[in-house]
Amino acid sequence: MSIESLLILLLVGAIAGWLATVIMGQWGFGLVFNIIIGIAGGFLGTWLLPKLGISDGGGILGAILVSTLGAVVILAVIVVIQRIASGPRGR
């Protein structure tokens, strides 16, 4: 992997992770978490979207879109796990 490819991967991951945290209303995770979530979201999105019959169209914007959608799914799972782990409230 070249330096340019690595920088693009990190940039797409950072943008996708940030967009996912904005969409999900989750704040305060930081740049490193956004990059990790964005890259993991990219892997999940590239696996999941073709299974659903959806094509990203390619290019950098397609990569950001796919990564963001995957990151939103990951954040949604994290939120559900946090709510289950915290137990019932108000009882």
C-alpha cells in the first residue's frame, strides 16, 4: 500500500466517521475513534451493500457514502449494546 493510498484511506475514514457521529448524534469520541469507525464502516459497507443489491457507483464520494452507512450501522449497534448494558431506567 502506497503512502497516497494510506492517506486517502485515513481521510475517507475520518470523514465517514465524523459524518456517522453527526448523523447518530454521538459527540466527543475524537478523531482517532472517527477514523477507526469510518474504516470499519467501509469494510462493513462494502460487504453489506452489495448483499442488499445497492451499488455505490465508485469514486471517492461513493467510498465516503459506503463508509458512512457502514459506520452508522456500527454506531447503532454500539448504542443498542450500551442501552442493554445500562439496564432498565426509572424503575
